[in-house]
Amino acid sequence: MTEAPEKFVGGGVLRKEDPALITGRGNWVDNIRLPGMLHATILRSPYAHAKITSIDVSAAREQPGVAAVFTGKDLLEEWDKNPTANPAAVTGYSLSLAERENGGASVTPTADSTSESPVSEKTHTFCGWMVTEDIKVPDHLPVAVDEVNYAGEPVAVVVATDRYKAQDAVDLIEVDYEPLDVVTNMERAIQDDSPLVHEKLGTNKSYTWELENGNVDEAFNNAEVHVKERYIQQRLIPNAIETRGVVANPDPVSGGYTVYSSTQVPHILKSVLATYCGIPEQRLRVVAPDVGGGFGSKLNVYSEEVIALVLSRKLGLPIKWVEDRSENYLATIHGRDQIQDIELAATREGKILGMKVHLLADMGAYLQLNGPGIPLLGAFMYPGVYTFDAYGFSCTGVFTNKTPTDAYRGAGRPEATYAIERIMDALARETGLDPVEVRRRNFYEPFDEPTTTPAGIQYDSMNMQAALDRVLELADYEGLREEQRRRREANDPVQLGIGFSTYTEICGLAPSQVLAALRAGGAGWEQASVRMLASGKVEVVTGTSPHGQGHVTSWSQIAADALGVSPEDVEVLHGDTATAPWGRDTYGSRSLAVGGVAVHLAAQKVVDKAKKIAAHMLEAAEGDMEFEGGRFSVAGSPEKSVTMPEVAAAAYLANNLPEGMEPGLSEDYFYDPPNFTFPFGAHICVTEVDTETGKARIRDYFAVDDCGPVINPQIVDGQLQGGIAQGVAQALYEEAIYDEDGNLTTGSMVDYLVPGAPELPNYTLERTVTPSPTNAMGVKGVGEAGTIGSPPAVINSVIDALSPFGVTHIDMPASPWRIWQTIQEAQGREAGSREADLSGRPAQTEEGGEA
Amino acid sequence: MRRIQMTVDGRGHIAEVEPRLLLLHHLRENLGIGGVHWGCNTTNCGACTVLMNGESVKSCTVLAVQADGAEITTVRGIMENGLWHPVQQAFHETHGLQCGYCTPGMIMASVSLLKENPEPSEQEIREALEGNLCRCTGYENIVKAVQMAAPYVRRSEPVAAS
């Protein structure tokens, strides 16, 4: 048996996930092939808003290899099956004799169900976060029936023996549309005379959510300095390199189904599928196999998942649907898309007195799983790392004829951090302070106990001063300012910009009571089981479900240290509701701070029980037992000892256990965190901006982040590198653009700039370690920190570089064209026309050339 | 239907295919090689990169019939004597992958790069991999992996040549 006196947490353990992935043995949804499996392909609306006047599927049905074609109308009754009914009756292949006499009711009424007409008046929705009591929720059918509300909405489904044949048939479906007026712009959408996305709702406003703490009016009335800014959070496309995919497989024995989906949230998916499709939860198994990136886009429940499931129910065969990339751009959620109005009241010395924030948040055409709640995750974070007394926030969620939005890496917090960190630079300009100094004047004194913020929540621990001091040293701030001064004096065409971001973010979602208070439709606990097997090997079952974050490795390290074994002796089971039945899944940088802590606590329970057994075996008092390096010994008599594997064997042999003890050595823990966690950090972006071409090049990027104690430094660095890269991508490159008819003009990887290796820099990373008092391990989370911290550092650096031209503002993405135009405008020159103010595309001059 | 023959990772395969079938889909659907991934089907992301007669190609942009008679190497076929290729080993050691979905294509593009340029600079590595998108890593550790693998690949070349 492996004896492992060393500690693995914090050490350089290479990832256990890698061997399969680097040898092409990953188990992806699209690799799943089942006997008799059919392929579904979806016809999508080319219109952003239209009535469907007719659909003719007859030619498609006659295509070779086509098993079935369904319109929205054909599937209507599938969404109204009663989940409390007899499952066998729901599947339709076991009608009682009495039912047959009655004409074969499709649903068997039970005591607590009412007999409904096949098509009910209920509102169908995938949304689980009704942020206000009076939120407007549109009816969201997986396949449209009468009306389409965004380009890409499903209109019909073809099922065929392979994808080529299914696609051939899709092309033969004839749909007549009657185009309706389209609205794509949020500010237009909330005007009284705007076209309505959903006529039935009578408005494009979904909800308005507000928060106020302290006396905001008084703060603003008394302030000497006011700063008011408007920032645009452009719409982003998540672009996981593996698109979504699902396989639904009926189980003829149980009458249930197994659903394989490329999802971040198998447990949430299971609950929603059960409700939406009327399949009792105990007859549904959901598996997330290897998942090729998510970034929030797979933290959802999508039409195609329920479509695959109900088609497998209708046809009694396995159904596969895999998204192609152009579908991914239209039919997987987008991120961000907010207009942020932010205002600061401050003293002339730069001390903040109050803050007001008003958001417009584009929901797109429908509410997805957490769509309305995303701005709320930001609502509490606008005050950032600064302490003051008065804070007011409001957000209005708006419907437009565009793809729905939802969580994209950071989900509300990158937006908040961007706004506060941009306006801190504006405050520095207004007060004549250095951006470092204005930040310092508003920092919290370092603290390690919960501390109330202007938004009324409690940060767990923070030491901004240490992080900022260290990053200034790393970057040689004074040297950089000196170089900048030289370049400015020399009128260098390539100017140097130094941009700051000092941020905190909210992780460890979430205390269940807080979620309830925010009207989120689910709990925030996490579950783990730690099973010491009779051989001394270990199984860890976790409810979090990774898609690149390396949980298998990190959880092995945690369990290994707790139990005194090697990580090699630990198997981590996850992502399958049959083997890991309880979990709230992976998002919001919650896995370690909630799921990892649950593993740690379950392992401690195993050690506690093992200690009792060891004491019994050694005929010693439990209080005298010491546990070190996988060995229990008696205090003062180290020669009297037993190993953990010996204890495990005894636990299962069960012939020499303390009186009344249950056999076995396996423990569960449901961990509901008492508070969130708040990682923080200080970033400096050093950018060279070519003022003649407008091209910005990040020369150096320094980041000192604090996510508490680190389990696996290599994985943490990887999360930061990838996270910062996604923030840089928002700041410099990416933007989803719609034309006024609601066509996504950046509808492919050709038109939407996902940065490649030449477009991104290297990063200089360091850490400080401030443990969280929230959990037993002191850990905070790191999955989104880079994406949250970096966009304002990049944009502040671009503005800093251009400040000699009088530039004080630029929107994301700071493309060469936009930078060049900003310089021209700041100097009062003709800069060409810009058709849509969100457009990052080259405008045409009157002469026809590019501006 | 056209009858085609090709060698994939050292094994011969004969098949009847439609002329429109992509090499990517032939490898995945007909030959069951799940280690060739895809991410866009439009030559942008590079997840489907394989070697065709020793040169890297994006298999979503090659018709199966164009690969008639070709020798195809995928990420499953680059191990030598039961050991990982140095590029595979280096991706593991530098944490050059997270979700692992772009990885087979990224590894094959790197193998191809080191064949053509055994001692690439950082900039050359970044430019050579520009057709392979990774959404997880930010590329820094991928670049490090190629740098780490390069001397090992160089040293093994004479052995392979003899």
C-alpha cells in the first residue's frame, strides 16, 4: 500500500485528466454511438421576428434516411406531460386496459394532478431565476409554433439516420414567414412606440430590480466632486471550442431515459428536464461526459436538450443532436450586453461618498436559466474594493429580437468591475490624483473577518494594499511612468499606456438562504462522499462537474492529504447523476470553495470514524490517538500504530469494531456555505498603442491575485492565464454585432475575432495569500478572476496611452479602427461616419474607402 | 459512392463514401476515430488538424475522396514505442491543456511545426499555431509546451531518419 507522508495540497501535482486528453481518448458527447441511434437536425428561423404562416414538411419526410419530421405544433403536447403521472403511461407504451377502453389517455391522472387539456395555458420557460415578483416571462417553446422572436429560433426538427441526410431534408422544408417589426436596441426597446418582442406581455421591460443602502441623495448633494460615465458592455459569444451536443437514450426496462449532454450542470439539467418534459426525476439519469469548455454557455438548459429527450420518448430510439458552429453562434446564449450608467460623488481629495448605478440589461428574446439574475450578481460588486456609505443600484431587463443572454465567464461581475475601475480613473483625472493614489484613498484597511460593504453584503477577508504594493514593484511603476514621459516628450508615434485594475469578485455560490432571498430558484450547497475502500484505495464522489478546471486532480490532492494516501490512490467520480446523485454543479467559481470544501469535510468525517476504529484496534483511548502520514498511533507510544488501510480493512471485515458501530468507512457531507468568498487582486496592463495605425499591443501584463490558499499552483496559474486572456479578448477583439433587421452579422469564426496565439500576451503572475474565514480550507476560487479583473486594466491602459491627445474614453473592443477614430475625434478631426454606435466595423467614407 | 483506401495511424482502411463526405467525418463516423475533434467545420478553429502524408491539414476542409491513397496520422498515432510523443508529454508537463478539446489538433499542429522548424522562436510558434484556437489556456502554456518539446524532437530526428 502506498504510504504517503508528504502533503499534496499546494504542491506540483500534474493533472490526472491529461493522459486521456493528450492521446485522443476523451469521451465527448459526439463520440457516443448507440445502436439504432438517429440524428436530429434543426431548421432555424432566418428572421429575427416573424409570424409563421405555414410549414410544409412533406418533401423532407420523403427524403431517404429520414425517420421523422416535426414542427412546433407536432410537439406541443410533449411539453405538457404531467411529471407526477405514472411514468410508464407518460412514455405511452403501457396503457391499462381501462385506459384503452377510455380511448387511451396519454396521461394517467393521479391524486395530486388535475386533468388538463393536451395543450395547456401554462407558461413554458427555462428560466429558474424570477428576480422580481412581477417579472414578465414570455412563453418559451423549444420549437416555435406561431411566431419566431430571434434569428436562430428552432422551427422544425428532422430525424434521420445520419447528419448529412438530416441536413438535406432540413433544406427541403418550406416555411412561409410574415416578417414583423424588429427591435435590437435596448434603448429603443423601452420606448413606448417600440415594436414589441412579445405582443402578449405588452412591454419589452422584463423587470426592474433595485437596491439602495445609505443615504444616496445626501451623499450626492454634499459632494464637491461628481463624476458620471456611460459604459457599454458589448455582447460576447462564449465560443467553447466543443459546441453543445446531446444524446438521449430510452431505457426500455425502467421506462426512463439517460441523457448525455455537454453541460456544466447535469444535476440542474436533470431537474429541469424532469419538469419540462414530464418525466419523473427518478427515471432520468443525466451524464456530463468530458465537456470541451463551457465559460457559462453550458450553465443552462436548452431547447435542444428537451427536444432530443422528447424525440427519444416519441420514437423509442436514441437521438443525437450536435450543434454546428454557426448554430452555436445563434442558439447558445450570449454574454454581457449591458448599458451601464454610473455616477460617483466624492470629496476633492478623491474620497468616495456615494455611488449610483443604472443598468439596461439585454435579455435577448427569451429568459434563459439565469438570464435575469446575471446583472444581480454584479449589483453587489459595483462598489468593488472601496469603502463608502451610500450606494444605489437599479437594473432593467429588456427584451430584444436577439439571441438570449445569460452567464458568460464572470457573469455580472466583469461588468461591475469594469465600471468601477473605469470610473476610478475618471475620478483620478477629475481630482488630479494618480490612479494608484485615488484607489489607495478608498481601500478598506486590511481585514480578515467579515466586513460590511456599501452594497450591504459582507466581504470575507481582504488586503488590497499588499497586492497593489507587490504589483507596483513587479511592474516597476516608476520606471514605466518615466518611460511614458520620455515617449510623450519625444512625440513617439507609439505611446505607452499603464492601466490599473484593483478588483474583488464574488465566488463560492452560494449560501442557500441568500439565493432564496434573491429569488433564485435553487440551493447553493454542494455534496461530497468520501469512500475509503477495503483495499485502502479511495473513491471521492463530487457534485461539481468539471470541464477543464482539473477537479479530478485537485480533489485527489485534498482527499489524499486528509486521509494520508497518495493522489494516485484516489478516484474522483463526477458528472453522472447515477454515480454522483447530489450536486449543484460548476459555475461562479464555486467548485473549490463549496465542492472542494465538501470533499475536505467528508474526508474529515472518515478520519474521525477511522480514529475510533484505530483506538479500538490498539486498545487505546480515542483521545490519545494521533493521525499523521496515513498512520494512527498512540500518543507517547509511537510503536503502537495502525495504518489507514489496516483500519479500512477492519471497517469492512466488521468483526472487531467498537460496540454498536456501523461497518464501513464511507461518509457524506452536504456543505451549505455560510457566506460567499471574495478573491481580489491588483493588475497592471502595459500597452503600446500605435497612434498612426490605432493598433494596441499589450507589452506586459502584471497580476497579483489572491484566491486564498492554493491547492494546485499550476492549475491556478492556468485559470488566471486563460481568464485574463478572455478579458483581453473582450477589451480588444470581440463583439457580437446585429444589423437593424436582427441578423447576427458576426455569425461565424471568420467574422467574430476569437483571439489566436499571436493576438495574446504572456502574463507575469504572483499571488498573495489571505485565507477566507468562510470555510474550513480558507479557499476562495479562481475560475473567473482573470476575466473579471482584466478588461478595465486593458482599457485604462489604452486611454492612458492616448491621454496626451485628450482622450478620456473609449469603448470595448478597442480595435485599431476604434482607437484611430477616437484619436481623430479627440483632436477635432473628421473621423468618418459610424453607422451604429456599437459597431466596431470600418465605416465607409464618402469616397468609398475605409475610414 | 466512391471507393477509397487510406492508411490511418498505420492501419489500412477501405470504404465506400459519398464524394461530398469530409475527411473529418470519414475519420470520425466511418472509422470511429474519436480522437479527431471538430469545432467549426469551416477551417477556423483547427481542432480537426491531422497529418496527411506528413503535412498538417484541417480535416474539415479535405474531402475524404481527396485523401484516397493517403497516409493519415492522428493524435492517436504519434506515440513511439509505447511512450508519448515529446509534444504530448510537454503539453502534460506545462499544463498546456485544460478542457482538452482543442488539444489533439493543437498537438498535431505543433508536431508539424517542429518538423518544419525544429528550433522555433516564441513568435514563430505563436504564428504557426494561429490557425488553432484554444479558449481555455490563453496559449501561454501551449507555447511553453512547444518550446519544451523542441529539443527532444530534434534529438530523436536522426533516430527516426535512420
